[in-house]
Amino acid sequence: MPMSELIQRLEAAGVPLGDLTKIAMENVNPADFTDFDLDPFWDDRPVPFLFTGFGATRTISAPHMIATLLHNLEIIEGQDIMLIGSKGGYLAAIIDNMVGKDGSVTIIEPHEEVREYTEERLSMHQSSGLIRVLRPHDMESSDENSRSFGRVLITGSVREIPETIEHMVVDGGFVLGPFGGPVHQRLLKKERQGDVWFDTDLGGVVFGPMDVGESESGPLDPNSLANHIEDAFDLVGGLVEIEEVTSERVRALIRALREMPTDLPFIDEESTEEEIMEHPVVDLLMSEIDWLGPLWPIFSEFLSIDIASPGSEEEMPDFLGGHEDLVP
């Protein structure tokens, strides 16, 4: 069986896999949640499950990351778990198998296309307990708002815990997810102790954005570009010394991008060279080219990250951690 072989490779690479996780991964067939070729998945890489109408790719995470998330969720039977971002239903089906008939999985999926896809796939899944697929605004009802969860898993990059979710985490419970910008994040376990949150840093990761709109934006979307430059600048600044005058110019460029209007022309592969060169974002970047040009290759280096796949047959079993799920 491909899953048995994959689990053996993951264990040999040092990926944490408890008995409950292994049984659940064996019981849930990823082919039930994607129609795409599963060869990358068996090679421990992400596999698409949906291309949205606006061109964003949604993926099922690489198996080593799925195992890592499940391990750090500390799942036991009978728990009620919230999943923000459905991953096409595959991850929810595994968690459902782990929590059993006395547990539940509540999925909050903000993107309509992804939510409809998830509902369809889970309707064919023989669940162990209760699986619900909700919209974010469903959480505003008094019944939903009063619910509580010991575990919340966020499956896309965010900068902070959504305010609507914070109060639902029980005392002693935690939120697990990739926190940071679009270029890199830290996988954090944020545990609630009374009114205080304590972070456990589990390492650097690169996930696609929780907000699908960021994936669907064009290559010259000023806010998305500002986020990428800011994130890459933070990475570069932590490794090499950058002059203060250059730092201020980068910060000013980021501000200028974020202050641009939201109704700029859309650029895609069919746009002409003239349309691209006349685009306000290109015009802004070209106006700063004297100082930005020498710095841009450094930024670009940090935007090109190889995908880790410790469970691949070609990888050496010395995995030390890290994950690239969907590099923007």
C-alpha cells in the first residue's frame, strides 16, 4: 500500500507519527479528496485539489506536514476540534477518524468554491463523528458563538488569531498555525492561560495564505506586493546589515504601495508590454530603480524556496524540520 510505505519513510526521516495518526492516515484515502495525480503526494509533496475560478491553487499539504500538524495538535478521542481552512476535506476526515464518534470537527472555510468542494467530498466520507462545514459569518450566531474548543488548527498563513475565534478557545487549549507574512511564517502553538496567550515556536514554515484572495490577486496587486516585499525585507534584514537610508526607502515604498487605489488595471499573461510598463505599480517601481535595483536580487533569492519532502524516496532520512506548502 502506498500509504504504508510513505508512513515508513516519514518515520525513518524522523517525522513524529503516533499510533492514532498512523491508523487515521491509513484509513482515509487521499484520492477521495482530489482528482489530481497523487504521485507528488506519495513523494511527500503537496497535491492540488482545486483551481479556483480566479486562478488560485488550493492544495492538500505534503504528508510530512499533515503528520507534523496532527502530532502538535495532541489529539485524543472525543475532542471537539476547529479547523480554519478545509484543505479540501482531507485533513478534516483524518481528524474525524482520530477523535471518533464522541468527537467533532468544525470547519470554517471562507472561500465559497473551496467550501462547496469540501462539502461535496465530505458528503461521500463515512464520518466517525460529527463534521460541520461553516462560513465565517455563521460564527456570529449566538449558538455558534457560545461554543468552545480545546484545539484550533489554522491551515493557511495568518498574522494573528481571528478575533471571532479567540474567545472560543478553552482555558488550557491552544491554536496551532503558521503565523507571519506571505513569504515565510513560524508554526506557533498559542496556548491560552486565562487571559494570557503563551507561544511555543515549532519552526519556520511557508504556507499559502488563509485568505484565498491573496492567491487570486494579480502579479501587480500593490497590497500583495507590499506584503511580499515587507516579509522578504524582514528576512533579509535579519541576516545582512542594511543601511538605514535604504531601510527607510523600502518602508516608504511599502507605504506607497499600500496607499494605491484598489481599482488598478489587472495584468495577466495576455497583457501587452505597453500595458505592463504603463501600469502604476510598474511606474512606481521604476521610479525607485536606482536604489531598488541592486537590492531586488537579494529579495528574489528569499522568494525562491525549495519544497521540503523528507518522506520522498529520494530524500536522506535526516529531516530536521521545516515545510513549504504552497510558496506564493
